[in-house]
Amino acid sequence: MALLCLALLVAICPMCAGETGAEGWLRHNDLTTGSLPTLVAAVGSSNVVRTAANELVHALGNRPKAEGVAAQLPAKDAFVLGTWKDILALFPDLPAARLPAGDGFWLRTVRSHGAKYWLVIGRTDRGVLYGTFSLLARIAQQKDVTTLEDVQTPSAPIRWVSEWDNLDGSIERGYAGRSIFFDNGAVRADLTRVAQYGRLLASIEINGCAINNVNASPRIVAPEFIPQLARIADAFRPWGIKLAVSVDMSSPMVVGGLKTFDPLDPQVAAWWQRTADEIYKQIPDFGGFVVKADSEGRSGPSQYGRTASDAANVIARALKPHHGILMYRAFVYNHHLDWRDMKADRARAAYDYFHPLDGKFEDNVVIQIKYGPIDFQVREPASPLFGAMPNTSQAIELQVTQEYTGQQRHLVFLAPMWKEILDFDMHVNGVSAVKQIVTGKTWRRPLGGFNAVVNVGLDENWLAHPLAMANLYGYGRLAWNPNLSAEVISEEWARLTFGNNPQVVLTISKMLLSSWHIYESYTGPLGAGTLTDILGDHYGPGVESSERNGWGQWHRADEHGMGMDRTVATGTGFIGQYSPEVQKKYETLAACPDELLLFMHHVPYTYVLHSGKTVIQHIYDSHYDGAEQAAELVTQWQSVKGQIDDERYEDVLKRLRYQAGHAIVWRDAVVNWFFKTSGIRDEKGRVQAGSVWGQPPSAVLSSAARQ
Ligand code: GCV
């Protein structure tokens, strides 16, 4: 066993210099370390444990103390980091029963031979790294770490992120610059940012990253590309992040030169096997593949009359000998639906395709299901498919990248929305909240978990809006422990990102926690979907764009009323895809919650909600309230001036002012459209008389920016 005592290496924390946001929540510049040891001992030879030790040394670096390499446990107080078998050799009295499963960790203080030790123990080396980050986060939040006894176990084995990067360096739905992975058709020469991203991800216990667009270039698995992928895997490896890639079903033809990609063709199976073998030869810890097939024009098994299970299984079998995972996306739907057909319904698609295939997948296939049945809208019910595949492993797909939720130009903290979905009880098998299903608990599945689209870019602060990083942080924390509350997560993030000043923490947490509802109220009323330009860039108001096309994001608003009738009784029958208990919540107007009313029912504008308002008055009021609250975000932020660094203060202020202006643009476009369409007056008289009424959006935005 090697025991390495690391000297504290740096005298000055280099991150204190500027507040660019590059360090995210890992600034390490507010640490009170008075009573803590100055020595860090890494036990064993794992590179990941060494990464953990270096992180600790780096973070505590203002208290240098050279010790060099020691052959045995230091005779003085120290942090001691290692995997269970190595730590047990040094501390044989530790109770083995406490050891967590999977990538879990155990933080414990012990006294031995007159010294005190802060043990960071993992069953795996990743566990040691996660324990170290957890310890540092406590120190940074000024929590007492003089005595520790904490065991944490991850909720699920799959805690991945997905990047929609293209090989030319562009990013589909990327809002923070170009790809950190690719440029000009190849992997970048300089992968510094990849390693830095690995560090951020590891600190929130993410263990896999699929680096390319699910609309995948077949070239990603071409023989000449695999060595390039290996370089990315090398950059991630010290942080315990497994590399994964998205693959296109037609790869055996396009890259392999075969005449077919029929998943049942033996030559196709052999090609996938050869490809997987080659990848694992060069990247032994490769995570696996993500597949988008038969969706939005992508190639897929339907071209050969085959099913999703045929397609998934041929690839999964190739990965299986190497312990690789195949994430097959349930985002499969017909985007040429007939909008005149009142029974047609895109929301039904995932269940209709995948439920009949339950139990037909290899055991290393995971069906990756978007949280709602449409597409990352500001409000959707939980996908009914979560409750319909008891014999298949599942993962929930979330979207950190704010495609429909303001594109990182609006502040929208998504953890409260994700919590509502994760906590939603599908009533299928006793313990059956979505979080219990996707983590494999409900049906005792061996695999399961989380994958979120993130789309970080070369922008120094990763996601463009400094406050958008709360979403990445929140995603990781929930994937690790979906029982955490949005309140706890927002406070943790605010402390780690902006320091421990109570007023700053309170203000930022409050802003984060209110932001989803604010955005919802000026963009997507009562579950109608985000009323945005769905045919273009999914940004800004575009009420009409959802209708009269095959994409199926219909809200069916006309002069009489609004909403999709998805009832069993008179509608598309979508509600019938849920368990009887859930059907009861949605099928009748009396039971259906206001916030999902227009997702489930078509009603006249004069229909009276549980809130006591009519639908039309709710639309008017919520848009005015939302725009007002967006303006209040500016005022709230101004209260932290001088209490945080100027760089991030000014950056956020500028964005919030823009948001306030854009909320007015949204408000006016939406209320005007509904007034013109319904002919029903706003009972508060604002819709005709509003002071900015009729101004072009550019005028509203520039006047907001000047405020
Ligand atoms: C990567 C939506 C997005 C697409 C995305 C797709 C998907 O339709 O707008 O950009 O494609 O979802 O999740 O596959």
C-alpha cells in the first residue's frame, strides 16, 4: 500500500483573483480552516484518489506545510483519503457495515495514537473523490467539520450529462459558445476545458458524459475518430467521468460500408461488435452509447420494419462483454401528425411505442425518458411511460440547457420543476414516485438513473448566464439524492458561488426559487406549453407557431377556447396511459389541477378555474404579474450590490434588465393575441390601455436595458 502525504502546494489561492465564474461553485476562496489539519494523506495508488487529495491540498492552499512522502500514517492530525480496503488496513476497527454501496462515501473523524484523522472513505475511488468534494463544500459553507460521521449513497448508478455538440464545433441548442470538445470536424487539440469540466461534474457526483449531439454524426465511431475520443476519455478519467457517445443507427452503412443497417442482419451485429471492441481496446472504461432513432428525421429500425428493442439490443449486445450501457431515447414521435385530426396526439407517442416493448430489452439497455410527454416545456405532467415499463431499466432525461426556458438569457432555476416531476407518484407499484422508478427501486432494476442535456460551451463561465449554473449544480445534487429540496440546493449553490453573506444568500435563493413560476407566468399558462416560436429557435413569443403543422405541440387555441382534450372520455385518450389513480387526478375538470388544465382539457375562455378566475383573465393576469415580477428580480439583485464582486454583479444585472424587458415583450404579444382571438376584455382594463401597448419589442427591450 502506498501512503502519500501531500504537501500543501500553493501559497495563494489562484481563484481569488477574478470572479469570472469559471470555477463555478468550486471557488474555494472563502474557507475557514483554522482547526483543520495541514496534512493530506492519500492512501493507495489510484489516480482518482490522487485527484481528490490534490483538490483538497489546492483548496486549503493558504496554509502550506511541506511533509513530503511518508511511509506510514502520519503521527499528527491529517486528512486521510482512500478506498475501503486501503483505509481498513490502517484503521482495522472501522465497522464494515457502515460502508456505503456504489460510488458512496463515508466521512468520519477518528482518534488514534494521539492524533485526529478526517477519513474520507469510498468503496470505489470515485467515492473518495465525491467525499472530498462534499467535505470541501461543507467547509466552504462554514459548516462544522470538527466531528464527522456521515455516510452517503448515490440514488442510482447512472448520473450522466449529455452534450449536443457537433463535430464542427457548433452546439445544437447551445447558448454559451462553441464546443469544448470539437472543432472543425475533429477533437480539439487543447482539452484543458474538458478536464476543468470533468472537475465541475465530479464535484456534483456526475459519473458519465455523452459528448456529442444525439443527432449524431456517424463519424463519431469511425476508426480514425476513436483515438481522438480516447484523448477526451484521458482528460475525464482523473475525475472519474466515463466517456460516452451518441451514435447514429445508420453507422454500419455510412462508416462500415455495409449495404444495410438492419439491426437483425448478422453483418450489422458483427459491425457493432467490432466497433465496440475497438473502442474498449482504446478506452477500457468507456461508458456506452446514447441512441436517438426514428425521431425527427433520424434513421431508425422502422426503416426495416424492426422495433426499438431490435435496434437497442444489437448495440447493447456489442457493449455487454465490456460492461457498457446503451441509453435508448424514448423521444420517438411522428412529426408529420395531422393537426386536423382531433384524436392525434404527440404526447401519446413514447408510451405507444415503448410500452408494448417492455421486457424485450437486453439488461444493459436503459430507456431514457424525457420528464414530460412533449419536449422540455415550461410545464408538463410526468411522462406516463415512467409507470409503464416494470421490466425495463429507465433513466429520466432532464434539460439543464434552457431551450424552452429562456435560453440562459432569462433566469429560470429548474430544480423546483424537476422536483415536482421526481416526486410525482405514478401509483403503479407501492413505492412509485418517478424518482423511485428511475432509480430502479420500484421494480428492483439493476440499472437506472439520470441524464441531462447541459451544452456547456467555451464561454468562460460555461453557461453564459452566471445564475444558470445553479441548474447544473441542482441537477447533479438531485441525481445523487432526489430527496433534497430545491430550497436546500439553492442555498448551497448560492453560498458556494457567492459566499456566505446571509443577505446575499437569502436574496439569491429567493430569486432562484421564484424564477420558474415567474417565467411560466409570462410564457406558458395553465400547462398549454411554452407559447414560443416552435418552428424557429424556440425563443420569444410565437403563439400561432404551434398550430397547423405536424409537430404536435398544439394548444388548440381558437376564438372560443383553448387546450388539448386528452381525456379518455372525449379526447385523445392520453390520460388513459396513466394508472387509474393518476387518471382520476386528470380526467375530470373538477379534479384537474389548474396548472395542467390546458394540457389535459379543452375549455372555453370563460371556464372558471379552481382559483376562481376565468381562463382568459388568468392569462391576462399571469402575464402582467409575471412581467412585474421579472422587473422585481432586478430590484432584488440590486440589493446585493457591493456585497459580491462587481464582475458577476454587473453581468447578472445586465441580463436581468434584459429579461424584464423581454417579459414585457412576451406579455404584450400573448395578451394581445388572446384579446384579439377571444374578443374578451381584460376586467382590469390593461390590455387595451397598457402604457407600452403597441411599442415594437426592440423599443421595449432597449428602454428596459436603460433602467
Ligand atoms: C437534439 C427538441 C430539440 C432538438 C433536439 C430534440 C431531441 O426537438 O429542439 O434540438 O435534438 O429535442 O431531444 O432529440
